[in-house]
Amino acid sequence: MSLLKVKQLGIRSALVLAVFAIGALAVVPLAAARIERQAAAATTIQVKGGEFFFRLSSRTAKPGKATFVFKNIGHVSHDFKINGKRTPLIGPGKTAKLVVTLEKGRYPFLCTVPGHAAAGMKGMFTVR
């Protein structure tokens, strides 16, 4: 093979490599933007509960992952249940997190301790 052909192959290989590198760099910002959108879609709802009520920082959210941070501000143990998942039973002054994925719709929430929901520890959460 002549020296000219070797140089042409070297230049061609370098150009192909450069095109792939530029293409890969163009994809990185797109992936980062997608991760940021997913993080922004996550919702955190602060829940305070006591005898016999729940106060939520919001009763609505967009579809996706929601984290309910439940703080028992009462004097007896309580839990928080929504969409088939519940926190452990927690004592006064304690906090528990519950992560659920919610689609559009309405979701009842409640305390599962016998008699607590009937006494007022229940409500409706809406995903739109």
C-alpha cells in the first residue's frame, strides 16, 4: 500500500471518529434534560396527622411518583395509607415516608388504626 493511501485511511478514520464523538456529545444534554424533567415530575406531599385528622400540604398532584412525608403530631400511634400502600404505625412525634406511583384519578387515604378513619382520619387525594 502506498504512503498516500495509508494517510487517506488515517484521515478518513479520524473523520469517522470525530463524527461519532460529536454525535455522542450532542446526546448528553438531551439525556440530562430528560433526567431533570423526571425529577421535576416527582411530588412531595407533607402530611400531618393527629387525633383525628390529616392535613396535607396539597390534595392534588400530577401523575407520577409521589412521596408522602407523614408526621404524627398526635398523642397516639397512627399510620397513613393510600393506593394500597401504607406507612408503618408510628408513634407521636415520629415521621415516615411513603412513595407511590399515581395515575390520573382520585385516591382515598386514611389511618388504618381501628376507629380512626371513622373519627375523621380520612380524605381524598386527586391526581390530574
